[in-house]
Amino acid sequence: MSTSLLTVSPSPHVHHALTVPQIMRGVIYAMLPALAFSVYTFGLNSLVVTVEAVISCIVFEQLINRYLLRRESTIADGSAVITGILLAFNVPSNLPWYIVVLGSAVAVGIGKMSFGGLGNNPFNPALVGRVFLLMSFPVQMTSWPTAQGTFIADGVTGATALGILKDGLRQGSSMSSLMAEMPSYTDLFLGYHGGSIGEMSAFALILGLIYMLYRRIITWHIPVSMIATIFILTGLFWIFSPEKFANPVFHLLTGGVLLGAVFMATDYVTSPFTHKGMLIFGAGIGLITVLIRLFGSYPEGVSFAILIMNAFVPLINRYTKPERYGAKTVTS
């Protein structure tokens, strides 16, 4: 009989009941309500852009694996599909196909495969593609179709609620007059307003969050810390100067806060692996988002905030990881 009480093996030591493909399928299922509502709101263009992005990401990942990295295909793990859907979720539903394809090439080729593929990329690939498109095609990326509440889009574009707010404040308008022009909180919650494909309906995104929490695909730490930080900080500014800053509910229901908190910031590869680190990570995203929204020239800041905090993940992991078994603390 062996007397060994400890089995020594290389990492990883943490196992999950779900496989990578199962996790990816779960995330896709969680995104379906947001996609369905976007199709209803903006018409079939939303579905067309999403399909274009998904197919492009799959094709580029397959080509890079075969001809550049010369290794077996990895598209069966489902990560390319998620990258495509998330990229589509971060762009307008009227974006031309060639811009969608270019964004997919950057997301997969630069944001993911250049670092070695799934598990090695330090930045969220979909956000890399989105920010590239925003810098390269600012007009097309900020021409937002208006919500119609029908499966047929009419091609009318307008500014987002955050854009109207930012432009109005620059022109000296009061917050009370600007808020009178905004959609009601009910419309913002349900998604009857302009914006990217996947950020429209807070209700649909919350359904996806509940599903992923129930399936234990993600934990609550990043979404809650990010949302709470944004709510508290914007609430403080609003309390001290209500004619200069919007209330916290408005900030949570507009832009990409919920989309980022539920699907972007919780990416396994680009987020911390400890619960303490996740709380720090989410709070950092919330802080940067508020600073950009309130004091920056750009009305939205979620994408930039997540990418910035992605760069700090190795440092966060280093200072929040638990002490190794048997390690001794060195004291002076």
C-alpha cells in the first residue's frame, strides 16, 4: 500500500464540470435574448451583421490555424462564434459588410490568434476589433439606427442617449432640459432607443446574466462590482450637481454598461481568476468608465475601460492569488 498522502502534478489544478465547448454554448444561449430583441427593434439587419461577423471570425481563425500557425483547427471550441457575436453586439446594425469583415479580421487575427489563440490573448478580441473600427471608421461606427419596434428597419439614424447628453452639455444646455428629450426609463430598460446591436435591452441582458449565473458559467463578482461602482460614483456626482451630471439609473440603462458587465468583462481569459481580483477588476472598469463618460470627449467609455483593465489582469492576479501550499513567508 502506498503511503503517499499528496499527489504532485502540474497546473491547472482547478477543474470545472463543464467543458470549453459547453461553456461557449452556454454563453451563446445567454446572448440569444439580446440578439432576438435587437432583430425585433432594428430589423433583420441585426441578424445579417451578426451572421457576417460570426462567419468571418470562423473563416479567419481557420485560415490562420491552417496556413500561418500550421496546427489543428480550433473552431470547434466555439470561441470564434462568440467573438463574432460579441463584435456584432458592439457595432450598429447598419454597418456595411466589408467593415464587419475587417473588424472580424482584426478581432481574430490581432486580438486573439497573434497571441496563440484561446487562453493566451490578454485583451478581449471582440473589443480589440470594435475599438479598431471606431478609430478607423468613426462616421459609420457612430451612425445609429433608431429603434422601430418592428422586424423591418426604415434606415433612419440618430444619436444615442449618451451622445445627445454629451453634445447638449457642450452647448450649455441644462441637464433637466436634456433629460426631457430622453426616452423613458421603461423604454431604456426594454431597449427602445438607439445604440449598438447588443446593448439595447437591459431586460434581455439581465436574462442572459441570470442564465449564466444559474449555470455557473460566471460568478457575480465582476458584474456586481462594475455596476455598483458606476452607480455609486455617478450617484455622488449627480447628488452634488444634478444640473451637470445625469442620475445613476440613466447611466446604467444607456450605452454598453450591462453588455460589458455581463458578456465582455467576464471573459475567462482576460479577467482575474480570484474573487478578490474580480472585484478589483470590475471596480476598475467602473471607475474608468465613469471618468471617460463624465470628463472625456467621448460619450461612452466601457470598451476602453475593459481593455485598459485587461492590461492590469496579470498584476491583479499576482497580488491577489492565494499563498502556495507549503510556502513560507519571508520576514525581515
